[in-house]
Amino acid sequence: MAVLKCLGTSAYIPTKARDNTSFLFSYQGNSFLVDCPGAISHKLLKTDFDFKKIKQVIITHQHPDHIYGIISLIHTQLSFTDKLTIFSSNPSIKIIKQLVKMFKLDKPGFPRINYVNVFEKNYFFQKNNLKAKAVRNVHTKDSFGVYFIFGKKKFFYSSDAAFSLKMLNTIKTTDYLMHDCTASSSFFKKYPQLYKSHTCSLQLKNYLIDKLKIVLIPVHFLLADKKEMTRIRKELSPLKKVIFLKDYQSLNL
């Protein structure tokens, strides 16, 4: 059984109840921190996970709300962790390397960082019954979603992404779909530029209405309007399998 610990569910603008989207995925002794916004060590402690045990981080793209907490995480691991592996694309790896050098986190005592380009192999991680694959999405240069195959189950996280049948057809099947659900269709109509890099709740409903076995986990809510969550829930209401996670909630997969 895999465990997902939700660290945040909002888009780049947080609310009182929701911070930037990020989560911890754990299976058979392997844990991956997926995306790294601010105060990440504190967030991990709130889920009863010791941040000093983080050995593997996946950064899906280089936007600040997904990457800016990595420096703080490395800093808090001083003298606690000897090695940290960061899986990402070259644009994000370049930024992280620059930040590590700028803040002098490459000195003795800090973890030695192993950078892995997720596009170099079909599966960027493969051990025992767990495999992880990067799936290109439509958002920014070399951005990607993460496809975990564990035992007989499959979990796909789209990250920030415009709706893309090409991306979803790449994974072919999944048991759990954690997908960008930035806003309702009415909000997207007001701001149509969002369609270029994000997904609305109506698009998810239309895609999943005949895919009865898939559990949808919508994330990355913008919630710029007080009524937005009500609209999102209404548009997704025809779907039978939807889980609205709260920040710091754990979910067994």
C-alpha cells in the first residue's frame, strides 16, 4: 500500500486553508517529496514525517511555487542528511544548482546532491515494485507530470497542466488521477488565457464521465472568487469517485 501525504492543494496564490500544491508519496520504504514550495520542513512535520528523512525530491517545473522551498529544505538538513537526489528537468536543475551555489549550500555538512534528468530514461526511478516516469505536459518548457506504478496500482500527478489528451493517453491507464483543477469553467471563460497552461473542472468531468474506475484527486485550486469551490464541486458532481484532499491529510492508495 502506498501513502500520499498532502502538503498543499492551492495554486500559486495560497488561502488560509490551502498552500501551494505539494505532496509526499511513500511506498515500501521509498519516499518522494513531489514539488517543494516554502516552509516545506514545517509542513512535513505537520504530517508526522521527519524532514531529515527526505532523500528524494521531484521538481516538476521551474515556477517559484514548485521550486522555491528546495533551498530551505537543503538548509534544514545540515548535518542530518548526507545525500539528496533531485529528479527534475534540465531547466529546473540549472536553477537549483545556481541557488545552491549562491547560498553556499555546497559546503561540507550539507547533503551531497545528485541531480537526475527525468527524461534520460523511460523510468527515472525503478526499484522492486515501484517505478516512476516523467510524462511531458502542457505548461512550460520541459514541465512534466509524474506517473507512479507500484505493485498492481498506478497513480498519475499531472502537475500544473493544460488539459491534454496526448498527456493522458501517454499513461494509458491509472487508478488515481491527481490533476490540475485550477478553477471552474465560468472562471476560465473570464480569463481564457488559463486554458493555455491549466485545466478547469468541466474539462475533467467531461474526460472522466465514462471512466468509472479512475479516482480523481483535484488539486491546484486558485479560488480567487469565494464561490469558486462551490462551482468546482458542482461541475465535478456527476463523477462518482472524487476525493477533495485537505492540506496535511493522508490518503492510502
